[in-house]
Amino acid sequence: MDKIIIQGGVPLTGSVEASGAKNAALPLLAAAILIDGPVRYRRIPHLRDISTMMTLLAWQGADVAYDDQHCLHVDTRPADKPEAPYELVKTMRASAIVLGPLLARFGKARVSLPGGCAIGARPIDMHLKGLEAMGADIEVEQGDIVATASKGLHVARIVFDQVTVTGTENLMMAAALADGETILDNAAREPEIVNLAQSLRALGAEIQGDGSDRITIQGVARLQGGDITSIADRIETASYLAAGLITGGDVTVTDTDPAMLDAFLARVQDAGAIVETGDDYIRCKANGRLQSVDIHTRPHPGFPTDLQAQFMAMMALAEGTSVVHESIFENRFMHVQELARMGADIRLDGNTAVVSGIDKLSGAPVMATDLRASASLVLAGLAAAGETTISRVYHIDRGYERIEEKLGKLGAHIVRHSVSENWMQGAMLNA
Ligand code: EPU
């Protein structure tokens, strides 16, 4: 298990390129199951969840290969196992997004039911309800969702009780090959949904309204092979901009899209940062100490829950008191206790955190608990006086490609230490 060690207190400056988005690439790869031909994927980040998805597609019988560093070739025509077994997908919550495509293509699917997660229960009831409305019979057997649609999926009008990102993606993919018109109401509007819809459209799908809360899908008989490109990772982009701001620096992220980050950029401007944007870059420059700002997480285009922890790290050092309200996940404050170990003054009350800004954080050994919580600890470590050691960094590796290399390029003093498994086992036996 690796550790990341940071010597904090260095203002980060310079420019770094955004990677492709994990949360776009995962549904785009799941969509391969629907496509009757070879697909060339571009801008796919090297991350653990992506490798899991590639392993799953290969296990199902697809041809999967890297063409070059971030380009993948996937052809699911030889695939013949409409399953996602526990052993392969237990580490990846997003495994449920293969359910819609498998059902649409094979009329049946057996997919391991995702377990709970550090940030909340994360049920997938709305995915299942939608698939049932499209004619699927669904049972849970031995921890797996067993779904059948022996006569194929039919169209439906689905109104989501609550906005769900992967739920919208799952049903959009399921409906792509159904006979007739499916309407998804109260659909998610995240840029990753638009990326998926645009990609499927380019291969023959008839989808309208993506980016709004009503998506209409007219089923087609076949989707042909072609090229698919992931959008930039907006959460990674904002995390590097936050790294610049929390250290009093000046960071530019290139190959990204400022329009995806309106809510975040508005809040950092409110906090006093200087923000400059171009067609494909964002620069954020500190302008004295950050001022406290309140945030309330919401589905897109609101403030993203995936940036709540990173914003809180910035607010821990801001002037004044800020209120952070988390409305998407019930348990997404695991970073609070770790930030407190570094001196942060944060009071929790249900799904609200009251952050009283302090002058200085101090380095400490801390533990990553989930992906975005880990990113907030990295940010705090970059700003803190002295050394911060972050353990359980496999959480970070699920969503940040080459994080220490990218931060190093911006001037951070950050290294990764690999702790050998043998040593760990020995230590555990001796414990
Ligand atoms: N929900 C239900 N029932 C469902 C589906 C969702 O109750 O059937 C609830 C969830 O428990 C949550 C809310 O609805 O309270 C929204 O969840 P959503 O379904 O939108 O989340 P998701 O699709 O599982 C994706 C991202 C998350 C991101 C959320 C919210 C992917 C692969 N994951 O998850 O990303 O936080 O949307 O924007 O796209 C991350 O990257 O760190 C991450 C957790």
C-alpha cells in the first residue's frame, strides 16, 4: 500500500494538462456493449476503475487493447457473457452501468449488486425501477442482480424521483436499442451525460435533450463502430486549480472546458481568487488570503459534490466562517476528522459543516477514506507547514492520474512511497 508524503508550504505555479474524465470514460466504455463494431476510444485516463472496466469487458469476451497511451480499442462483438461477477467489480461502484447495455443487447444480465460505499449507501433502486418499467424482470440472487427481458426492452416514460447520474446513463443506454421512444424526466444534466449522448449519436443513436432534464431516446436497430473521445475531467481540473489557490499560487489547467465548472469558478471568485478562462484553459491566481464562502452541493449545474471536500480544505484556511452543505450524499464528511488532525476548525451538524478559517494548518499523518476526501487531504498537505503523510492512497489512484507527477510539475514537494506487501503482512502478523 503506497503512501504520499508532502512537504507543504510551497505556492504552486505553472500549468498542467487535464486528463480524460473517469466519470465520462466509465459509461463510454460500458456503451461498447451496445455497439456492433470496433470502437476507438481517445483520452481514456489510466486509473484503477478504468482498468477494472477493461478487465470486465475482456472477461465478457470483448477484444480490448491499448492502441497507445490513452487510446483504447474495444470490440464487443465476440462478447458472449452478459455478466459482471463480484470478484471483478467489487471495487468499482459504477459497475451497475453495464446493466442497461447488457440487457439491451442480450435480453439478460447478471451483475453483482454494488455494496455500500464510504460516502453513503448509494442504492441503485432508480436504475432498477427504470429497467422494470422497460419490461425487465429483476431479482436479487446471491448478491447479484439477475435481470431478464426475454422479449427485449420496450419503451417507457421514466420520471426519476431524484437526479441520478449513472441512473440516467444506464437508462439512456438501455433505451438506445429499444423499439420506439423513451422519455427520461428529471434526468441528470452533467457534462458526462452530454458526452455519452453525443458519442452514441455519432454512432447512429437518436437521442435528444441531453444537457436538459428531459432526454428523449428514439431506439434504433443498430449502433455502428467508430471513434469516441472522453471529455476533460472537470473534477481533476478544479482540484489542481484549488491546489494553486490553497497554496497562494497561480495555476493554469489546459485542455479543459471552463463551461463545465461555472459553479466552482463563481465560488472561488467570490472567495477572492482571480479567474481567467479561455476556450480550453482556466487560470486561477490567489489574490491575498481566500475569503470564506458558503457552498451547497447540488446536481449539475449546481456546485458538484465531488468538489465539496477540496473546497472545504480551502475554506479551512480562509478568512472568516463558511458553511458547507452536502445535499447529495449522506456521509461525505469523512475528511473532516482528518483535516481536524491538521488543525482545521470544523464543526459538523448533520449534513452541514461549519468551517472557521484558521491561519495555518500543520502537517500530520492522515488517512484517505474515499477518492475526493483524499484529494482534500492532498490540498491541505500542500498548504500545511511541515510534513503530511497520506496513507491508503489507492483511493486517490481511482480518480487522479499521476497526481504526484502533475503536482510536482507545479512545484509541489510530493513523493510516493511504496510499502511492500510482504512488509505489511509481517507487520500485521506482529501486531
Ligand atoms: N440514488 C438513489 N437511488 C438510485 C441512484 C441514486 O437513492 O437508484 C441517490 C444516491 O444515493 C445519491 C443521489 O441519489 O444520494 C445521487 O446519486 P447518483 O446516482 O447521481 O450518483 P452516481 O451516479 O452513483 C455519480 C458519480 C459520482 C458523483 C455522483 C454525483 C460516476 C461513476 N460517479 O455517481 O462520482 O459523486 O454521480 O454527482 O459517474 C466520484 O467521482 O468521486 C464520485 C463519487
